[in-house]
Amino acid sequence: MSESTQAIAYAKNNRERYLAELKEFLAIPSVSTLSQHKPDMQRAAEWLSKQLSGIGFKHVEIMPTAGHPVVYGEWLSKPGKPTVLVYGHYDVQPVDPLNEWTTPPFEPTVRGDNLYARGASDMKGQAHAFLKALEALAKNEGLPLNIKVMIEGEEEVGSPSLGAFIEKNKEKLKCDFVLNADSSIMSPEQPSLVYGLRGLAYFELWVHGPKQDLHSGIFGGSVHNPAQVMCELIAGMHDADGRVTLPGFYDKVRDLPEEERRELAHPSDEEWRKMCGAPQLHGEKRFTTAERVGARPTLEVCGIQSGFTCEGAKTVLPAKAMAKISMRLVPYQDDKEVEGQLRAYLEKHAPPTVRWELKKFVTGPAVLVKRDTPGMRAAIKALEATFGKKPVFKLEGGSVPVVSMVTATLGVDSILMGFGLPDDNLHSPNEKLHLPNFYRGVEAYIRFFDAVAG
Amino acid sequence: MSESTQAIAYAKNNRERYLAELKEFLAIPSVSTLSQHKPDMQRAAEWLSKQLSGIGFKHVEIMPTAGHPVVYGEWLSKPGKPTVLVYGHYDVQPVDPLNEWTTPPFEPTVRGDNLYARGASDMKGQAHAFLKALEALAKNEGLPLNIKVMIEGEEEVGSPSLGAFIEKNKEKLKCDFVLNADSSIMSPEQPSLVYGLRGLAYFELWVHGPKQDLHSGIFGGSVHNPAQVMCELIAGMHDADGRVTLPGFYDKVRDLPEEERRELAHPSDEEWRKMCGAPQLHGEKRFTTAERVGARPTLEVCGIQSGFTCEGAKTVLPAKAMAKISMRLVPYQDDKEVEGQLRAYLEKHAPPTVRWELKKFVTGPAVLVKRDTPGMRAAIKALEATFGKKPVFKLEGGSVPVVSMVTATLGVDSILMGFGLPDDNLHSPNEKLHLPNFYRGVEAYIRFFDAVAG
């Protein structure tokens, strides 16, 4: 890969500027789910479009969608060479609980090797890394292939407008494959490639009992408490082996082939436990942690609320209870089928003493990427050259909706190549980006584009 | 009871003024638990002390406590006659959820036969009824016995200062028995007398898992979700028969003697169900509703909170979960013992994947009043004369801390005689007072004082 020597040297020499620019980008509070941040979403999109123009992209536009806009750029100067569609998102998660942040989430701060800010790892840092790789190539050897860039503003709310956007712009977005930078590696010492992502089905369950909150002394004992019913329903959704009890839940779950199982990489259990800070790990019996978070579906309570929850004591028998329940799906589960399974469970187990209702929110299928493709080979080559170590294969627990959309609409695979770390505190207070990874990321992307061009 | 003919006629002629005065009293937002209402507590106490002076009480004072003051009055002009200590409270519950009130809680409004306001039934209406009975006697035949009045401002927060107050003023409060007006009857057509009250033990349980909220995709499946653990713990606190499973929980619970069981009065199940508005009633198997709410202990979830509970979807695995758990105790359960039972349950059932902590809030023992005493006989006589129907006996589910305090410190029984109704929406939006009951209450108290005097 001698072709990119200059670009790599350029990237090394420009680290300070890269960091300063990234801080600028991170200071924009582009929280997609909160309407008061709509102007910030626009500012973030404009910031990106200026970056693309600065790099030399021939065509840059901020394209409207039903929700937040998509920033699109293209530079197609190498006929005969492959075309890669590079994906990222400029929106970030909300910051609450704010009081748990050491430094304010939108005042990017370097401490040690890390840059702390909301979005630092998920994924403004990754997006900036591929932009700086493209810049390094453009300003030195020149882009060796055709590039389209699509950076959306709604990934953190489940990409509700992106499916229609891709469908509408099918021709424009045509490509050989997608480089999806919304990904991570196992550790700074061990590069890895994600070849599967879990899907998501998110529900809100309501249990209604009395017409209003009751005096727990007067009525307590004669009325089924909706909070207790909710607890009973949720408790029954797992058995003693940690398996989800919804009828048929595992019917379509594939058994991992022995070879794939053997190759499956993951941090050690003790490292993993330290990352999450729980007293002990826990999960489905007879599976490793790598399988539990990558190859097995889950059902989680993301939130639960009922009755009086302020300080002190109020002796109330609540009228209703609410729980947010999310399922992480694996191939080849279907979100409509799991919804049916959840309804069947509730129909069977909810007592006649209450009324229940179920609302469906975001959904998206799981994804499995072929491991033997030109894109994958280029990624392996780039990672090995940058880290001095062969990447291992990982199944990732999170969901990235766009991956299945591009397969369905554009008929192409995605290479999931990003440089986040499992302890980057994604969606949590004190999100961070490991800066050595950021710089290595820029270099790895340079090598990747080179390797794809061949 | 011909002695009180004039007083009864006076009470009938003054209904309009009684209602106008009560509205004045109810307009004072004396919410004891909220510090911003401290001046209103003082105003309510002053309003009462003016009432007592107006009636002709020889000695009236607003006596400080560690918390809100007690309004005290005495009129001891009948040596040789019994002395009754009349108890009431002038504080009220908070009003939230405010948007569920048809008319504002502190703008007392008559609709049909009912007066709507916070505190109308619990218990400014009851307090005003005994004050007006005393007034009617004082202004006509004269008080036939010795009266001490003690109206506190902290019942709705569990009477935290009253125990010390009674202890300190033991001599001053000496009496033959207590008339406690913080009570209710079965229906406007069926008078009843409460001879037992459940006690209370209130706890807050915390379950801690990961060090902070986690990404439910990345970690989901490998970490025990504290919200799920909380649900499992709570679900396990009842068995399929609706019995509480804490070890030893029923050991000290008395079996109701067959005669008491037969006499135990309660609205019909269908009336009760309509009052609470639940699809069906529910409770401990093999017990009637009357027993379930009066003679059996309960364990209720008063509140539960974990993770993300705002609108929409946030895919988070919560770091912790909290539940407010209250138990209604019956004779001869002990709050320290049930705390021990709850801890034993948690020690046995909480998994090593989480850490838990338990905080104790308000507690108070259950109460059982002797049914064959001069006070009880006077109450029966007064109710029968007023309603034209013999009262039935009830065990009440709620707790009134003062009842056990006066037994412990003054060595006297309480007569629980009030005129609230089970559907008065105590502690709930749209609290109301049934006005015909209020007027009958005044008359019944007149007859009661007469009957006690003999």
C-alpha cells in the first residue's frame, strides 16, 4: 500500500487540527429526539457540508427528509473503479442524567488519552475520521476510487425517515457497497470487524386497574395493584435459565456454526464486568458473553413507572403502570412475529383484574454480513496494516437501522468498520473517544479506500 | 335524649352558615407535607382556635410541636361528668394530579349533594361537624360533659410529632376516652362503627446493578437488568393465592372469631368494585372483601421507577430501580418484625448480580378497640337515633396513628366515629363530602355527647 504514504504522513502531521475541528463539531448539541435542538441539527448539517466542500467534493447538498436532513456529497472521478457509499450520522443521544457528567457534554474536554463529549464516539468522532481520511487522500495522492457520502440526522431515534429517503434516491445512491463507520473495535490493541448486528423491537406496555389512584389502606387487599401485575408480567418473561419465555421466541434463532462460534471474539468476562460495573455478569445459561450480546436475542426493561415515586411516603395504590420493553433480535427473527409473541404472552398471562395495552415503537431487523467479499478483504488488510494485528470477527449487540435498509433497497452489503470502544459510554454520561483510536481510524480508512481501489 | 331537642333544632336551622364556614376552612390549602404551605398551616390553626373561642371554650391555645402546631381547647365545667378528648386534624393531602380535578381543590364547590374540595371528607368536614355539635349544645342546653379538643396538623404525614406532644402533655390531656372523628360510615343509609384499624410499615427498596445506565444493545443479555430483578423480587412477594410470601408474615395475625366475622359489615362487592373502578376485585383467597381490607395484612407497591420513562424510546439498560412498598398491618403484627421478614426475603431472593438497600419510612401499629364500653354504647345509641338504623361493625383498612398513641400514653380507648364515605376520594382527585352526612354527623355528635353524659 505504498500509494498512500503521503496521505498517511499528512494525517499524522495534521492531528492537532483534526482534534480542534472535531471539538467544534462536538460542541453543536445535535440531539435529534428533542425538538428544541432543531436549529442545532441544521447547524451540524451545515458544518458537515462545509467540511465536504473543503475536502473537494464536487457535489454537496443538504437534502431534506420527513425529519432531519441528510448531508450528501459525491466525488466520482474514477470511472472503472469501485464506488463506495460512506455512511454516518451527525445526531446524538440526549444527555440526561446531566449531573453525572464530569464536564459538560457539549464542552468537549480532553482528559488523558480521551476526548469527553456527547457524540464523541457515537459517532461524530468516527464520521470525522473518515472525512479526514478522504481529505488526506484528496490533498495528496488523490481519491483512488469513487465516493458517495450520506450522513443522516436520525440514527439515534431509529432512522425513521431514512428508508423513504434511500428509496427515493435509489439511483443517486447506487454503489458497490457501503462503508458504515458507526461501529467499534474490541480494544485499542485488538482490531475487530463486526459482521452481524442485532435488530430492535421496542414496545410500551400499559397496565390499567382502578379508575384512579386509591388510598392503599382503604382499598389495599381488595384490588389487584397494577404495579404488582406489571412486575408479575415482566418477571414471567424470563425463566430461571435466563431464557425469554414468549411463545416461539427462539423458533427462528439460528444456531451458531461451531467454526463461527470458535472465532467469535469478545473482551474477557472480567474486562466486560468492569466496563459495565455490575457486581456479576448474568445471562442465558449455556452461552458465552460473546454469544449473549451478539448471537442471542434479549428482552430488556428500558424503563418502568407507576404510582408515587417522589421523595417520602405516599400511601397510594396506583391506577396504572407503564413499562418500556425492548427486544434485541437476531437473524432471522421478525419484529412482527415477536410482537405477536408478546401479545400472545400478555393475552395468556395478564389477569382479568386489569386491562392492558401495548404500543409499538421503533423496529428494525437483525443483520448478518457476508465475510468473504472484496470490501471485507480490504477492511481486514487495512486494519492489519494499521494495528499490526489481524482483526477478529465480532457479533455486535446494538442495532444500526441503515444496514438492513441498504441491503433491501440498494441490494448491497455493508462493511461495518469503526473505531469506538465498548467502554466509550455510548448513550450514557461521560461519553468519550479514545484519541489514539481516532488517529489510527483515520489511517485505517485511508488504507481501506486504497485497498478497495486495488 | 330529650335533653338535646333545642340543640338539634338549632343545628337544623344553621346548616347554611355551617356550610359557608366549612368552605372558608377548606379554602385554606393546609398541605402538611409541602413546606411552601407552612403559612397556610398556621392560618388553618388560627381559624380553628377562633372557632373554639366563638363556641365558648374557656381555654384555647395553639401549641407548638416539633412540626406543625396542635390546636387545643378545653371546657371543663361539669365536675363529676365524664371527660372526652375529641381528636381531629386540620392538615390535608397533596392535590396532584391537579389536572384530574373537575374544580380546583381549594375552591370548595357544591355539585348535587356533595361538596368538592381537598380535605372535605379527610377531615375538615368531620372536624367542623363536631365543632358545630359542640356549638349547638353550648348555645342551647349547655355542654353536658367535660370536653378537651386536640386538633393536629400532621396526620397526613404519619403524625411524627404527636407522640412526643401527648407524652409531654399527658396530664393536660387526661380523659375518660377519645372521640376520634377521623373515620367513616358504610353508606348514607347504613351507619357503622369502626373498631379496628390497620397499621402501616412503609419502605423504599433500591436495586443497583451496573455503575450507570448502559446501552441495551451492547450490554443487553450479559448483565442482570435491575428493573427486571426488581420485578422478580416484587412478583415473588405474593403467591398464586394472593398471600404475602415474606417468611413469618402471618404468624401473629389473629383468626377472626366466627361471631366477629359474621358481624363484619362492608359494602357489597359490586358496590365496592364500582367505587374503585377496577375491572374485577382481587385479593387473598378464602377471605371476603370485608376481611381483605380490614382483618388481613397487605403488601402494596405504592410506586416503582427505573430507567427511561419519558415519551418515546430510549434503548437503555437501567443502572438502578426503586420501589415504594407499604404494608398494612393487623393486630398483632409488629413493624420491626415485618421489616425483618422483608429483609430475610430479600437476603434469600435477591440475586448476587445486584446490590440492594432498604430504607424504612413511616410505621405505626394496628389498633383494635373494645366493643363493649360506655363510649361505644353512647355511639351506637347516637347513630341509631340519627339514622333510624342500628350501626354495624367495621374493620377499617387505613391507619390513624393517634389511636395507638393515646392507648399507649393516656391508657384510654378511642371511639372512631366519623361520617366520611368509602367513595369520598380520600387522597385522590375530586375529594368530596356528602352534605346530608355532614348534617347528620352534627346531630349524631350532639346525641353522642348527651348519651355519654348520661
